[in-house]
Amino acid sequence: MSRHPRYDILFEPVPIGPVVARNRFYQVPHCNGMGYRDATAVAVMRGIKAEGGWSVVCTEQTEIHHSSDINPFIELRIWDDRDIPMLAGMVDRIHEHDALAGIELAYNGLNGPNHYGREVPMAPTAMPVASFSYDPVQAKEMSLQDIRDVRRWHRAAALRARRAGFDLIYVYAGHALGFFHHFLSRRYNHRSDEYGGSLENRARLLKEIITDTKEAVGDTAAVPCRISLDELMGPDGLEKNEVLDVIGMMAELPDLWDVCLAGWENDSQTSRFGPEGAQEPYFATVKNLTTRPVVGVGRYTSPDRMVSLVKSGKLDFIGCARPSIADPYLPKKIEEGRIEDIRECIGCNICVSGDFLMSPMRCTQNPSMSEEWRRGWHPERIRGRGCDEPVLIVGAGPCGLEAAQMLGKRGYNVTVAEAGKEAGGRVTRESRLPGLSAWRRVVDYRMQQIHKLPEVELHFASELTAADVLELDFRRVALATGSRWRRDGVGRHWTSAVPGASETPILTPDDIMAGARPPGSRIAIWDDDHYYMGGVLAELLISEGCEVVFITPAPEVSSWTRHTMEQHLIQKKLIEMGVAIYPNLALSKVAADVLEAKCVFTGQRQVFEVDSTLLVTSRKANDELAAGLHALHDSWADAGLESVTLIGDSVAPATIAHAVFAGRKFAEELDAADVPNDVVAFRREITELVDREGGNYSSPGTP
Ligand code: ADP
Ligand code: SF4
């Protein structure tokens, strides 16, 4: 198949300074929780993006100097020549597929507390570091010599990047994550010399560095500038008009403008709070200021939308981070006329949590993300089947659907039995909750694939018992039967039932999702789950007219969503809707019309008069079918049954990303040789040890 001619415009080559991108699909820099620690894994991941058709593939932010590290976050480093081979390996993998490799050089300045290097952070003005936690570290004000030093370091890093083979060498003034941004912004720059005060002065350093970088590498590499158009703080921060003036001042200086919002949480909003294209009002007029190409982002997955952005003169390149994570093959699928195969990002920011947790990034939609090298998984390809035995999968939630589609792609005949009338399990239920409709894409993509696979049969309204499974004559069975929310309040705070829970009518999230509503109008939500569910249900119930009291032992609502960068938005929304939030309070007793709680610090007691209680604590695996089958183990041989494997939430409930990953893992490992579980299950890279005399460090004091 080939693409529809209306998408031709997306496949036009576009020059960027001295290099040419072969199409308009541009993977903008994005972090991934792997960085320098997982050198080969991150290089292979970037290579697969290039293979999938992105004409520009960029690194994450790459620290240019040891005096500015962003530890504990794990990004890349180009501190000295010893970092070049690792980066060159990534470039080679990108070049293999005819794509351009971009590197985002970064000097973190005020953002880098320097926990690792212990150098004193430097900033335009002396103040506490602006890191993600309240680090007890302050930055010193840069002297003119410090500014000259950083200019020299940036130039040296650019030359090293060129030696590594990069085609685009960035000057990064985006996301408030770096010192060019800090110089631009009045809230960080209180200087009175030529680098402070007027906008022209505040932009001086950015201009100087772009010029330095162009002089150093500009004959062979493009020099893009990534800049934040707005900090969304009104006059307290950088505002659009001011940044547009900066762009106007140096319109033709960089070879490309890569425009975003600051901070990162505004640029990468979840779908719960920001629609596709949320940045459009900010970048819409940038192209009026410059003849240089412009790349912008907006979680774009719709090719028609991409075409209209180019045709209306708003963008030259469609920038993607998350859509390229969810589907590294997005450009290729458009090129091959396979739009329906696009695995659309759902905007959940589970990928972001990888960076915040310093773990290889995971993706709800793309379970192969970060597993390309270490497990050998590919986002599109999977090896053929190892035998002809058909497989029975019980349950069509995210785990069962992923297992079914991947086994079908391997050529296995798969039967899926689902108790309900529709596919998707928890995803279908949860996507009906406020703000979560985009999550439905997890089901839509998999159902779309399954419909194209004659190997996969899906049966609804087919609740199976253990006896049914035996009767069906399958040798191999996977149980993806999911989980249900607990009614007894067991969670993190209460590891056994909450006092009074067994004698009191209690609501659970499953009840609410199934349509049950609290009697009376006053409801208390005890949230000891701490991810999105408690907050979403508070939003739902208050919007339906309930008075909602939200009690949590954490200091804030939906605390884990800090890792998906939406906690502040959830709390704001609930406050604005009128939810009464009681943090640092632990439920101590429930009864029909009254609920008792205690301060987690002092134990001071508080009583709430309520009509009902909704417990959002933890889930219990639906493993009854597995237990039933094990009870009938003696009959397995007669029924031809050999193996029963629990997968996904039915083993231990976790995120949707986890369930999809478990489905893929089952499909990958079905006929793999049995590897004893005391052997490491994936590849990893071990630090090469220096000899006992040690390292390359020399200082004036070293003999
Ligand atoms: P996961 O996240 O692990 O995929 P879900 O709870 O989303 O789990 O999905 C589990 C699915 O399994 C649900 O759609 C549920 O209806 C189905 N299911 C559970 N038990 C049975 C059973 N005995 N027979 C058939 N389907 C079942
Ligand atoms: Fe999109 Fe979620 Fe995947 Fe991130 S984890 S790329 S937000 S689907």
C-alpha cells in the first residue's frame, strides 16, 4: 500500500541549515530514564525511531560540563572525549536509516543541584536551585569570567558532538531547564550588567552561544534553538510576546526554531488536562518572524491535523516526543497508507514517570519501549510461532488483548473468552471517567489489530469456569482475568481490614464505574491508592451534586501523579470544584453515618458525618479461576491441558502499562526455552572498570 496523496506534503524534504531532513517527521529531544547508564539500550531505541521513519531523531538533554549535572535524573553526558564513543554509537544507529541525528546540549545551571559532582551551581543571579525537590543548595551568581567559561565549554561540547557525528547541535533554552532560559527570564535574572535588565541584554547570552555554536560547527551541522514560548505564569514568568520579541531579534541566527512551553509539565500535559494541539495558540505566529524552519509539538497523532499545520504555515516540522514513543513507526504507517495501524499516544505520561523514577521509560501503548535492546522486542515485529498448538486466553482486558494480538501476529491460533459484552476490561470502564476518554485508544488499537488477524477469535459473554476450561481442550491457557477493588480498605495504611468496614455498606471504584451511586449526598473518599482513581472519582461525584470529603494519609491528593506531572492540576481542579480535602489524615473507623480519622502525626481525632464511604485503597487479583483449575489438576492430563499462566492484574494489580507489558511478555515467552529464574532475564550493560591505578583524572595535586 502507499500513502494517500493528501499526505504527500508530510514527506517533502526540508533543508535545515547545511543538512536536509527527508520528511517533516521530527522526533524532538525527550528524556527516557536510561541516558548514560543504559548506553546501548538508549542508542538502539533511537535507532528504531529512525527505522520507523522519523527524519530527525534527537537525544535527550546532554550535560555539557561536569559543573552542572542534573542528578538524580539520568540523562546523557558529553563532559569530555570519553563520552564520544557512546554518542557515536547512537548516531550510527540513527544514520543507518537515513535520518539526521540531533543532540540537545544542556547546561543546567540553576536546575542542577550538582548532587553528583558537588561543584557550586551557577546562575544569572544567586538564589536557591530550581530543582524538582526543595534541595538545600544555592547557586552562585555567574561572573563575567564564568559566562566566558560556559561559552567555551558549550563550544567544546559542540565540537565533540560534531566528532560524534551529530547533524543537528542544539542550543537549549527550553522548559526552564537550563541557564539560557534563566538568563532570559526576569524572575531568575536580576543582573545589572550587560546580561541583565532589558530584553536585549537578557537575550545576549543566547545570541552569543548560538553564534559561537554556528562558528564552531555550522558549516557541517545545523544549529537549532529550542526555546520556551511561555511559562504560563502571566507577568511573573516569561510571556509569549516577550519570547516572540527574542525570536524576532535573532530570527535568522539559528538554523531552526524548536518551540515549546515551560516548564516541562506545561509542555507535556496529560490528556486529562490538555487536548491534542494545546500549544498551537502559542506557536501559531512564530513562522511570521523567521524564514528558518519551525518545529512545534502538541501530542499530534492525526495525519490530517499534521497536514493542516503545515499547509496553514504554522509549522515546517511536526515535532513529536510522546507520539513517537507510543508508535516509533508512526511516519512509516502514514507513508504506507496504514493510518488505522497507528498506535496513538493516550497522553497518560507513564513515559514521564520513567524519567522521574530513573528507570527505563515504559509506555502504556508501546510495551517494547526501552526493551528493544535488553529484551530484543520490536515495536512492530515479532518472531513467528514455534509450534502449532492453539492458545486460550481468558479475559479481554488490556493484558489479554495485547497477548492475543501479539500471539496472533506470531501466527498462533488464539481464542479469547471474555465474560463481559465488550472488550477492554478496566480500560473500557475507566475511559468513561472524567478526563480519561483518550485511554480508550489502548483498546481501540488492539481491537483494530485483532480484527485483521484471522488467527484470533474473540468470544464475548463467555464467563468460563475451571470445568469449562478443561472441556475446551487447550494445551496452553493464559488467565488475564484482572482484579477488583477491595471493599475492606486494605492498602498501604491499613494492611488488614479497616475497623468497621465489614459491618458498613462500603462503595468501591468498581461500584461507581458500574453505575452505583451513594445514598444521600455526603460522601467520604478515603484514598490510600494515591494514583489517579481517588481524584477522578471525587471529580465525578462532586460534578453529580455530591458533597465530597477527600481524606488521604498523604500530604496531597493523587500523590503518585507527581511522576506524571499532573498532581498540581488535579489538586487545583478538586479545590476549585469544592472538594473538601483532608491530607495527612488516616481513616481509623467507618460506620454507617460517621467516619473517624486521625492526624498521621499527632493522632488527633476528627469525626465526619457522612452518608456513605468510598474506599479507594488497593485491588485484589481475580485468581479464583486459577485456583479452581489447580484444584482440578488431576484432570489436566485427560483434558490435554499442560500449562496455565496467570498474567497481568490477575497476578498482582498494577498500571495499565504493566498489564500491556505482561501481555506482550507472555506472547514473547510462550515457546521460548525455559530460562531458570535465577538467571538475569534481560541484557544489561555493566560499567567497565578502570585499572587499579585508576582513571583519567589528574589534578595539580596528583603526583
Ligand atoms: P488486565 O488489566 O490484567 O488486563 P482487566 O481487569 O482489565 O485486567 O481485564 C480482565 C478481563 O477478564 C475483564 O474484561 C473480565 O470481564 C474478564 N474475566 C474475568 N474473569 C473471567 C472469566 N472467568 N471468564 C472470562 N472472562 C473473565
Ligand atoms: Fe503516550 Fe502514555 Fe505512552 Fe507516554 S506512556 S507515550 S503518554 S501512551
